Amino acid sequence: MSEDRKHIAEIDLMKNATYIVLDGQLKEVPQPDAGYGKQIISWQGGKPCHGKLEVDFKFK
């Protein structure tokens, strides 16, 4: 990779998160509000194209 095409991103490793890289941009995937659930990323043509959140809840 040539130097003019090299991109560097900085992230906080103390933050629990999921990220995707799309067209050279780092994007954080939203988390389920309740704190329990799934993040589902769909791909098309070798790129992430959309995502879905599934929320779970616990019975105490």
C-alpha cells in the first residue's frame, strides 16, 4: 500500500464496541439499548451494506 493511500484511525481500547470500516471510514456499530442482544452485519459485494440490532432481555 502506498503512503498516500494509508489511513490510520485511533480508537479507545477501554471502550467495548464493534466497528466496521466502510470506504476508508471507521464507523461504530450501535449497541442494543438494553445491553443484551445481537448486532448483525450484512455484506454485499465485499462491503458491509446494512446492519440489524436484535434486543434480548433477561428474566430475573
